[in-house]
Amino acid sequence: AGRLPLSGRHVLVTSGPTHEPIDPVRYIANRSSGKQGHAIAAAAQTLGARVTLVTGPVDLPDPEGVTVQHVETAREMLAAVEAALPADVAVFAAAVADWRAATEAEHKIKKGKGASPPALALVENPDILSTVARRSRQRPQLVIGFAAETDKVVENAETKRKSKAVDWILANDVSEGSGVFGGDRNRVHLVTAQGVEDWPEMSKTDLAAALLGRAARYLAQAKGS
Ligand code: PMT
């Protein structure tokens, strides 16, 4: 068999949505299925990497041969990601909730007769991608993010790449009708410091293989091996 392109490497992947509790029975969530992130973890494993997948609540089986950490909230995801470092490559495919409820009610919030609906105060969640990308210690050599956008897709992705100190961003058009959230196919633009590449639409599995193959070549060149 010989050495595989990612033999000896550790690849860290986030996937799925996060659930941010409001009370014991309610939460804030989004439409991420985890299909893209899980496909990336599986592709890295196929290429020989040791893989840690940190995933929010999804209906998918754990990919074979991968260490999987199951979390619910953004704060749990951040803690699991930091505990998994160091890594050579980190890919952030999770759709992390930007905000969580400022307080989690201890008891189910009741509907009062004639009372006005409760107000939901939000606070910002930690940004996992930018926290990892800005680390001075144990920053992965290659940090890859996604940018889910509904307008000015590439422009907004380039802004995100710089503001979050990310090496590569996959710009994803997730407008209504694109079917990216939850679907089996994806179309991205790869945004790096070198410029923008428009990738054709393909299955999430093929996209994962293309991305990890590319990451393997990048690491090989960087190390001159
Ligand atoms: O799960 P699927 O159904 O297969 O769908 C795939 C997908 C659309 C969820 C995926 O391809 C995707 O685009 N994931 C990123 C979704 C997202 O939250 O994008 P964003 O533009 O809001 O965030 C930008 C980047 O920062 C992302 O890499 C995200 O993981 C990261 N982030 C965002 C907020 C936060 N608090 N922490 C983060 O790490």
C-alpha cells in the first residue's frame, strides 16, 4: 500500500449545526445536516490522516476510523476543538450559531393567558474558527473555513478570510433554492491569498476528496517532502 498522502498527519474537522438552549425543551438551531463536514472527515481518513471530528447534533452515523466528539453548543464545540489540538489541518464546516440565548431558563417557559410573548435576549457566541486561526501556540499549519453567504458571495468570503485570519475559505452560496444546506451537492469558490478559483458543482463527497487532496499537496510542498 505504501504511504498515503496524509499519513502521519492529524486533521481536525467541525461539522453540523449547534443547538443553543432557550429552556429545557427549546433551542436555537439551523439547517446544517453535517453531510459536508462528515464527508471531509471521511476523505481525510481515506487519505491516511488521523482524524478528529467535532460535530453538533446530526442524524448521520460516525464516519469509520474517525475519532468523533459529539457536542451541542458553540461553547462545547470550542472546548472540544481546543482539546483536540495540535492538528496539521483544521477544516471548519460547522454552521455554528452566531448567537445564543443570554440566559437558559431552568424551567420550561410557560405561555401565560393574555400575557405578551417572552422576549429572547441574545449574546454572541465565541468564533471557533477565528479563535483557532489566531492562536500563537498550536495554530494548525493550514486553517480552512467555509463562508455561507446569500449575496456578494466571493466578496464577503474574502472579507471573512482576512478578518478571521484563515488560510483558505470555501465560499458557499446558500441562498434559498441552492439546496446546499441538507443536500448532497455543493458548489464553492476556493478563496486563498493567491486568488479565487471557481469549482464546478459536485457531490459533497467529491468536494471533500478534492479539498483534502489539495491540502495534502500544500503540506507536502510546505515541508519540502
Ligand atoms: O451541513 P450541510 O447540510 O452539509 O451543509 C454544509 C454547510 C452549508 C453548513 C457548509 O458547507 C458551510 O458552509 N459551513 C459553514 C456555515 C457557516 O456557519 O458559515 P459562516 O459564514 O457563518 O461562518 C464562517 C466560518 O466561521 C465557518 O467556517 C464556520 O464554521 C466558522 N464559525 C462561524 C461562527 C462561529 N461562532 N464559529 C465558527 O467557527
